[in-house]
Amino acid sequence: MKDRVSRYERIHAAWNHEERDRVPVAPLNCYISAYLGGISIREMFLEPEKLTAATAKTREIIGGGGDQEDPNITTLDHLSLLGKSGWDQVTLNWRIWDEFPPEGNIPSFFEKAIIEDYDDVMERGASTLFFNKNASPDVFKRSLDDFLYYEFEYPKVYAAAWRKFVEEQETPVMMGGRATIPFELVLYYRGFPQLVRDVMTQPDKVKEMCEWLLEREIVNAFKQAMIIGAGEVPGAEVIFFQAGVVGPPYVSPQVFEELVWPTLKKGVDMIVGRGFKAHVHMDGDLTSVLHILQDLARGLPPGKVLLDLEKTNMKKAKQVLGDKICLHGNVPAALLCMGTPEETDAYCKQLIEDCASGGGFILATECETPWNAKPDNLKAMINSASKYGQY
């Protein structure tokens, strides 16, 4: 009889390209945990114990859950006084709704240009981004007590809830801290039309701004991870280094190589160099830049870098990156919402056949699980890891 393999051991083995008992499975569940767990979006953001209870309930609904759980650090980012990521309530005016569609909506923002002059921001400091005339006026209506609580006390309350969850569920968290790849931060702070123009007219200044933003963003992620429990809580040693629109088709391969790649690689090196692990999450179809990404783990110890891909051809990614970087992905959101359990099962079977050999693969969703994904499809996804992923 084989010794029982814990969920964390299974995930750890995949990062290190080891074949343990089976392929790990880890859907990136975010708003669906609140939806299936029966809480409002506002409760999800403001009451972490309700969020963790809803997450545990969702795991039961979808057949036991995956081998790790997203601690939904976005809910921590959005409440803070100072922007811990590009998706913060201060600069981008996030609106936290009470209910899911059609009555409400998931949090949404409208874009305003926060950066008007790159040199001015770099000279005067990050406070010019957070205390800016174009920032959301609503954030300045909050009391000083709220500011102080959500910046300094709420992260500890949040961490306590997730530490309890890990212990009770015997399930590691997917990350301890979250950072955004700098090019995407510039996109948020500068605005899409302006950044497109800047890429053509002053690319060196865009690159300089990316370099300037990088260290602060990574250090804030370290702070989050240490509060959650890096070194104590399984999975909290992972920094989720993410971006949505920094690769093809949103930017050309040339722009990716010149303006995105330098700080992407430097950020991963910083994360690993400080003793953490880098979970790099990238939306879009990066098939055309896999030859660049094969250097993502260059010069680093093995088992420290994972690449989480949305629309990228996973079979091709395994061929190019499979012996260097653990791959994570990529069951389509549309399939989980509109497909059948049989179709989901067949898709997962093919993904496992394409990517599982030799270890280094975690079966997961493309980006996050949609809030309205069918529970039976998620069950089929989770069950497929045991059906087809045995080593």
C-alpha cells in the first residue's frame, strides 16, 4: 500500500518535475467560491471568515475541491489604503457590488490616467499615484480609522482566517502574496490609449517606468506573504506574479520582448532570490513568445518557477518549456460555463496526455474559474486528474 501523498506534497512534486501519485488539479476559484458558498460579493471582500467558510462549502459542491486553494488576495488588495497592485480601490475606483449579476456585478472599475508625466512621478515618488486628483474621490471619504484598519489590521485578520482554513481543510493556499508585472501597472496608471502612443513615441521612458515600479511591487507582495505565513503555511511562500494583457495578442512579440520581458524576468529573479517561489500568471496566447519564456527560470534553482497560461497552446508549451518550468492550465472558461461534463472530461484527458509526462504539470483553469461555471463541469475536471493523471 502506497503512503498517502498530501496535497502540498503533490503540488511541490509538480513544481520540481517529479511524478508522484497523480497529476495535481487546482482550479483558480475566485468569485465562484462566494457564489456557490452563498455569500455576497461585499461579504467576500469584508468578512474573511465568511469567505473561507464559503470556499470550504464550494469545495464540497464541486466534488472535494482541488489540491490547493486561491486565498483570493484580490479581496485584500482592493481594500488597502495604499495600492498593493494595479487592481486597487484607490487608483482605479473599484466598485464593490453586493450581488452577482443580473442584480449586481462583480467589482468593476473605470479607467483614468493617473500618470501624466513619467519623470514627475519618478522624481516625486509613489505617493503621486495614490494621492492624485484623478484617483477615485470615494476613497477620500473614508475615515482615518478605516484607512488604518484596512492597511495594518485587516491583513492580519485575513491571514488568521486563511491559516485556519489550511489547517482544517488540509489544503495549501495557491499563493501568499500577489504582484503585478510592471508593464500592466503602467497600463493601469497611464491608460490604454496613452500607453499605446507612448510605446511608439517614448518606449525608453515606458521601460524606465517599469523598472521604477518593480521593486516596490515585489516588496509589497513579500509583505503580504509574510503576514499570511510564508515558511509556516503551506503555499504561502508563493508569490503570484500576474498580468492580463502584457503578451500577445494584446501586444506584439516585439513589444513583449523589449518592454515586458526585462522586468518580468527581473521580478522572477527577485522573488526566487529572496527565498520565495514565483507563480507567473499570464493571460492571452503566448505561443509566439515561448522561445523567450524558456529563459524564465534561467540561472535559478529548480522547482522555483511555475508558468500559468490562459490561451497558450499547452502541447507546444510542454515541448518548449516542459523540462524547465512547471506548467499550470488551461481548461477554457467557456467550456466550464457552457459545455457538458463529458466535454470537460474529454478536454482534461487531452491536456493530461499532452502535458503530464515527466511531471511539471498542474491541471487548472484558464485564468480564474468563472463565477457562473457549472458545478458538474468542475466536478468532471477534478475527477479527471484521478481518472487520467495517475503516474
